[in-house]
Amino acid sequence: MRFEARELKPYAEPISSSELTVGSIYFLVNFIDEMMIVPQMKTLVFVGINLEKEDIDSFYFQDADSYKEGIRLDSTNSESYATFFKCTSYELNGIYDFEHALEVLMRCSLRRRESQRGLP
């Protein structure tokens, strides 16, 4: 199996607020270290904009597992468990569609190789 080669930009390209689609899957990618060689990734579903009365420029995401189970923000079942993530358009900088999340991880892989070369 061979994966096609591609030229990677030196910067991440997160999703823009205008590209978000309700019910679509996105990926939150961040790093737990300063060298950005240990990624953490969460699969999210975009569930809407300004879902609460006082919201302005608020984007809501839900963990993919609970969304798949049919749990929603307004679910009344006390046994339901879901994680919701609310952010502004300025805070979307860690959320990607699949292809761009993959590129973040590819750049991470290259940084990991470089960091290992520097080891004795």
C-alpha cells in the first residue's frame, strides 16, 4: 500500500466558521508538549451556532461517540453522557476537517523524526 506524496505547507489550516456544516465530523488536534511532537486528537461533530439565548459568535461541537448514540444538547435522559465544546470563531484554530488534521499529524511526524535525529 502506498500513500500519495504531497507538499505540506509550513502552517496549519484550521476550518473556518463559514465552512462548518451541522452534523459533520471535525477533529480537534492539539499538542501536549512544547516541541509539538506529542499530539492529542478528538473527534467532534459540529452541532450548531448560538444554541443558547445569550450566545453571540458561539460554535458548538459534541463528542462523536455520544452524537452517534443519539444524545443531543437538549436530551433529558439523566443517564445520557455527552461532552460539548463551545468556542468562538477566534478559537476554531485547533479544529480541522479530515485532510487538514492529517496534514497536522504529518508535520508532527516530520518534527518527531527531526527530534530523534538529534538524540545520541
